Amino acid sequence: MNQLTALVISLEKEVAKLPNLSNEMAKKAASVIIQDLALTTPVDTGAAVSNWQVTLDVPAESTIPAFAPSPKGKTVSGVWKHSVSPDVTRENNANVLIANSQQVIDAKQPGQTLYIANNLTYIEILNNGNSDQIPSGFTDRALTLAKSVVDNDFKIG
């Protein structure tokens, strides 16, 4: 076998690995995104964090109730007061979000499209900084974090 033939065979073996490698990269990125969104999405009733929906092949089109709803807060003397600590609401909803999302992520096969969506009408308002719990741009932060993790974890060569 000449060197050129050996190179072609070697390259074909590497190309054959790409579908599984890209699938693992997508799964890793999705896991990082969901974990970050679970920790950074502002919470009151738990609906915003619970509505990060991970699906395969088609994006989610509806909204869902909070996994562990808390009563809605209210304005008292011009200051928003939560009925239940945001930390408690977040923990109760984020744990279910992460577990449910990871089941879908783990089921992803090469060639399948994985979607992460939040269809609440006010998610963009929260992302634009309407809450004092976190600065604006928490969705961009999650994407940047996922890109960084994937870049560090998956090097070709």
C-alpha cells in the first residue's frame, strides 16, 4: 500500500467519527446551556425557568406551568417583594428542568436537531434586564459559556 492510499484510509476513518463527535458536542453544549439558564433565569413563580424546553426534531411551541410553582410576588411601597425566596423557587424548579432536559439531550442521535426554547411572552423582557436578579443577556451568556466549554473539551487533531 502506498502512502497516498494509507492517507486516504486514515482520513476516511477520521471522517467516519465526525457524526458521533458532533453529536456529543451538541449534547455537551445543550447540557451547559440548560444548566446555566436554570441558574440565571430570573424567578418569581418559577414559570420562566420551568419553560426552558428541550426537544428533538421540532421546537416546542407551547408554554408549560411551573414544575413547583410559587405564589406571584407583588409591589410593596414601590419595591417588588417575592412571596417565596427566589432561591427556593429556583432550586425547586431548576432541578426538575435539568433532569427533564438531560433525558431529552441524552436521547439525541447523530443527525437529529436539538432545540432549546422558552415561549413565555415575557422571557425576552427578562433577558433584556427587567429583573434585578441578574444583568441583561443571560441567554447570550449561556451560549458563550457553552461555546467555551465545547471549544475546550473537543479539539480535533
